[in-house]
Amino acid sequence: MSAPTPEGIRETYDAFTEVYARIWGENLHVGYWDAGQEDLPVPTATDRLTTELMVRLVCPAGGRVLDAGCGLGVPAIRLATERGLEVEGVSISPPQVERASRAAAAAKVDGRVSFRYADVNALPQPDASFDSVWAFESLHHMPDRRHALAEIARVVRPGGSVVIADFALTGPLTTDDDREVVDAFRSAGGALTLTDVDAYVADLVTVGLTDVVAEDVGERIRPTMTWQAQLFEDARDSLEPRMGQVALDQMISLNRRLAAVPQMGYVLLAARVPAPGSAR
């Protein structure tokens, strides 16, 4: 498979977000299942992952949050509704921005929730303009994750909170088959930056973030791959004319194989932008 590019990732989101949302749901991120609850419906599981980030996000009442890679806006709207916060989401996909904006209007929160086209690598917002930032499954798409993290840290006020949910490896890949599967994920999933958890934490520290806490929840999100494979198979009649049989079969097979890679993890990260005079 050819290596993905940022432009290719944008084109994929533009072309397939609507189709993917019909099959998976409007939360475009993975689900979170407790042990023994793998039959929990996908919308419930994806909402559960949003809950996991919400409990890690520190933000004062009425504060401003940047959603760095907002998808269709469902987590941002929930955050604003349940926490009484002002949220601005950014995405590199104009169709996602349009659809998220319509969702905010339908939920009658468009006075507190807005969405715009922007690249996390070059955020248009001024320094220290948000109390908090969260990033759902967007930073693995960045060709230079450290640069993207520096941009995120730049727009957060001193003492503010950063929370991230993203794919990461939990250790070295030990078999050729596992390496092949993960390389296929890098290409098909647009994973321009996929490292182990320690390297992810090191990047946060390098850009000046402090109080970093990382939790691997790979086993909690692993049913995502099995569910996606089955749902794509169930939707074969509508997907095959658009994707072609070969590409669809490859997608289904990749999800099933990825679920069996023990080092395929998923990390929840929480950190702070240091306040003036705080220990680094």
C-alpha cells in the first residue's frame, strides 16, 4: 500500500464521512467496552469514550474549549450541553464542518458551539485563547505530531487542560504478520504518526506540557475492530458499488486482523499547560 498524505486523508474524510457515519454512527471515534460487555451497542460504546474524555477535561464553568479534529461535532455538542461550556471545533474536511454546524443548530447550541475549517498544524486562533483543548483520534493523522501538539499548547491559557484520545502501540511488534497488519493500518487509516505510548508522552513533555497522565485502554476499544468488520460486511450491498469488492474485502480483513494484534493500543492522555511560576 502507498503511504498516506495529509491531502489524501482530507479527501478520504470528504468522500466517506457520510457513508461511514451511516454504518458506524455520528461519533466517528472508536467505542469503549468494559470487559464482558462486548455486545454493548456501538452508539453506547462510542458515547462511553466521550464520557472518558469528559471526566479528564478540566475546564471552569463557562470556559472555552477547542475540539481539535471535531468530526461531525457530536462530542463537542455533548460537552457544551452537559458542562455548560463554549466549544469551537476545527476540521480539515469542509463537509464535516458543514454537517457539524447543522447539528449544532438543530441542538439549539449554535450560540455556544461553532465549527470552522482549520488545520491543527496551523491553528488560526490566537495564543492562550482557550481554557482547554481536546483531540479525539486526530493526532495520528498529523505528519509531525510534536508540531501539532505545540500548536495545541500555544492556544491554551497557562494552567489550562489538554486531553487526547488516540491510537498508540504498547510495545514492539514481534512478528512479521503483526508488522504487516500495522503497516496496512498506517496506510488505510491515515496513521501518519503512530508510536508507542512512551514516545507519545515524551512529545507532550517536549512541547512544554506538564502533569501528563497516560492510560492505555487498548483492550477496552479492541471490540471496535470486530464490530466494524461485521458492520461493513452487513452493509456490503451498499458499500461494494462505491468501494469495489477488493477494497471492501481488504477493509474487513484489516479490521479483523488488527483486533488480533496484542500491541495495538489506544491511549487516553491528560496534561496541563504550566501556569506562571509553576514547577516544570
